[in-house]
Amino acid sequence: MLRRAIFTLLLLLFPLTADADDRRYDVPIGDAPQRGPADAPVTIIEFIDFQ
């Protein structure tokens, strides 16, 4: 129950919007091991707090 309250508070403070920076980069992986399809979509979300 506490987790749900914290999550709700975070959503109120930091709404999930896609209008922020929407840049895409190709990251070469070389010979690194991988699992799953090579063209699988990946989303990385960065939270920054400027104080």
C-alpha cells in the first residue's frame, strides 16, 4: 500500500509525457552477447532533478 502511494505521488509530481526530448540513437553492440530479437524496441527513461 505504501508503494502504491509513493508511485501515485511520483506520477503527480512527474507526469509521464512524451513531449520531452525524443531523440533516438543507434548504439553499436559489437560482439556483445544478446538475447531476443535484434530489432526489439528499447525505451530508456532518464529522471533528472535540477536543484
